[in-house]
Amino acid sequence: MIDAKPRDPGRLADMIASHIELSIPDKQVLLATLDPVRRLKRVGDLLQSNA
């Protein structure tokens, strides 16, 4: 079952990233970002740049 309120920033970033269209290079950058807080920020930046 999917947690409606993920408390882990890495898990939240991965969940959001899996539901948006990203280029291969953007996906690679996310995969290479091991720090979960930094990965979540990158996802936020990608969402803003695609808005």
C-alpha cells in the first residue's frame, strides 16, 4: 500500500519523479543524487522549470 503522506524526502522525490515526464539526462541526474533532501529539491526545480 502507498503511504498517502510519505515522511521520507527521498521516497517523496522518487514518487513525484515517477509521475512526471522527464528527459533521460534529468532522470540520470536524479538517480545520481544520493542525498534525499537534495533529490527532492531537484525534483521541485524540475517541476518549476516545466511549469
